[in-house]
Amino acid sequence: MPQYMLLLYDDPSQWQKISPEEMQKAIEKYTAWTKKPFTRDSKRLADDPGRVIRSQGGRPRATDGPYSETKEVLGGYYTIEAGSYDEAVKLALEHPHLEYGGTIEVRQLWGL
């Protein structure tokens, strides 16, 4: 069955605006999603900015980042199985990330 990545983007400052009780409920919802029968993997990314490696003049160069003009950053991912893109999107529409103002990008994995 095809596999899809759900890439979760959001504005991290939004999470600072919710109460500890609301945060606990959000964590429980995200954790429950990791236990769905179609979920194969899930990870939250660390808060560090990461590194970007680009080739410049044929030589690789690593820099801090990624930095972008937008406030939205990649915060984590899920790998799911679905019969089609439409099914993957339908499943993603039920993800709690959307309740908290986040964005989900759905991408099919190559060759699976």
C-alpha cells in the first residue's frame, strides 16, 4: 500500500499562548494519532534551527537554518499508509494539528 508523509507546519509562538491544560489535551490528541492503524511513524522535530547543506561552486557548505521569510516552520511528521492521495488527504483532514491552526503538507513516498 502506498505511504504518505504528513509534514506538519506551524507558527511555534502559537503554542506559547495556550494554557498547560490545553497543551496536555493537544499532546494527548497527537499521541492518539500515532496509534491509528494506518500510522507507520511519527516524530516531533527538536526546537533547534537545524542545518542546511547547499552546494556553492561545486563545494558543499553547511549553514545554520533553515531560515525563511515565513513564521511557519516544519515541526514534525507522520508517515501513514493510504490507498490513494485522496484517502491520505481525507485522513489528514482529521489530524488535530489543524485544530491548532497548523498546516499539513501531504506527500507520497517514492516507490512504495
